[in-house]
Amino acid sequence: MSPPQTLWKKVTGPSAGLVQQHYVEGRVEALYRRNKDLERLVAQALAGNPRLAGMKLGGDRWLKVYEKINLSLQAASLTINFNADSWFSTENHFPTYAQAYARSGRNGAQAQLLGDAKNPPVIRAQADDRITFNNATGAASAKAPARGLAPGRQGMDRIREQMEFRANPNVRTVAAPAATGKDSKYADSGNRRFNPEAKQVFAALNYGRRLHGSTIDYGGSHLVLNPKFKVNALYYPSDTFYIQDASSQAAFHVLGSLVAWAKPVMLDAIIQSCYFDMVLPDTADEKLLLEGHVFSELPFTGGISEMVLDAKFGSIQHQNAKKFASKHGIKLVMVEPATR
């Protein structure tokens, strides 16, 4: 006898999209609450900057400067830099942009993260867990998840069970299959409930309107994300590889608050570009990177509005990029090669 049919699917845990949604909702709710201590730090940062000297920004007068900076940051493009040779030496048939955890997949039942020269796997995984959860105050952490037909938002502890990698300390090396290749180095997850799809996509806000995107350190070409992704992204005032926790995290409507945490060189760049309307030169300096973390799937069709390509006109990279852009309805813009 065949087993009875049912419309109900076996419940194995919340979907990655739901985990991401609940994390962002909790953090946004916390970050939009008025924070007088943060306001004081923003006022001090602006009043003490040499480029704004003589403007007498005491009292509430700093708010006019803040408002212009905030609007300019909101208007900036959210971008992902990439290397044209890596992406388009052959045709690119991927339908979505996959972050590193999803690309690495699993070794049997254990999730893994593949490292590279810029991102040693254990250190990278530890940094990502740290800036997502450490000192993420004010989010829905104390409240237990509700039950029943309307479960409501999950608490931070439940979210961590799905999103936190918890890297085992020892790096696993897999020998290259070919003599010319390089050995692969992996970090293994110590969290048996970890869902690789729940991790963030790493992007950056091109607040300086730089020709080759937010940072040429990852390549001279870049994708410009559909503006809809900016609203629910979470932002950081530097490369998060070097940030210790989530205390400097900002949400879209209060992007200007990042000036309170920005290092002097970044604060100066933000004031130049977002208050004095200057277009800034290309950079590979991680201290100038304003990261934006996207907690959702990023399909190429509908998710990318423009691709700025640093490649020779008529090259194989250009030809493959044209096919890719046409397939996904992406505007293709060619630029001169970036110089370091």
C-alpha cells in the first residue's frame, strides 16, 4: 500500500530567507530608536573635522550638515567589485550572485568555507560571526519565539543557530588535483544547524562616486545593485574584516550616523563627497570602504541594474559580459582600466 499523500511538508527548520528577514527586522528596529549618545558622537565628529572648521556647528547646527550627508549616502550606489578575467574569460551562466558560504557548500553533513589569499577561512568566518552578532544590542534577543499560526519574529538566539558559522579552529587543506593548482584551505563549521544560504552578501556603498566602484582591491569592474536592496541592507564604516562587533552597524535611514565611527581618513572622504559634492579617485584602502551587507538572495535578473566593466573593448571578457548583460537585462558600461 502506498503511503498517504499530504499537502504538508516536513518541517526541517526556518528557511534562509526567513532567518535573514527576522535578523534584519530586529536590527533595524533597534537602530532606528533614538540614541542620544550616538547623536552626541555624530555632532562631535562633524564639529571637530578641519574641513568644516569655521561653520560653528554647536547646538543643533550640526543637523544641517548631517542631513545632507545622510541624503547623499542614501543616494549612493550599492556595488560589488569583481575581476573581469575571473568572471568573463568564459561565459557566465550563473543565475544569482552566491556569497562565499553558499559557494563552499558542505563536506558531508558539515558546512565549510573555502578561503583565499585575502580571506583566511577561519579568520574570515570568525570576523563575519563577530560583526553580525557581537554587541548587537537592542535586537529581538530576550523575547522567546511565539508559537502557533502566527509565530512572530524569532529571537536572536534562534537566529544565531541558523546563521552563525562557529568555525572550528583548525584549517583543513585539500590537495590540488593538478600539479599546477594550489591547495584549497577550508574552515569547517562547528554549528550543525548552520544554513549557508542565511549568510549575507558583501557589497559596498560607492559614496565617493568612484569610477571603478567602491574598491579596486577586489577588481576594477563592478555591479550596481537594484536600489531596492539598499533599504534593508546593514552598513559598516570600514572593511568588516577589521571590525570587532556590531556596535557601529547602521541602517539605511540613519546612514549618516556612520560618521561617528569612521576613522579620520574615511570621515574626511565622506565630508568631501557627501557634503562638498566631490567625485573621489579610485581606492584600494580598506579604511575607506563603507560595507553594505545584503541579507537576501541576489538574482542577476532584476537584482542588478548596471554593470561597469573594466576590460578591453572587443575582448573575450567584453563579449561574454555583453551576453551576460543582455540575458539578465543589465545595462553594460565600459570604462578604461583602473590604475593602482
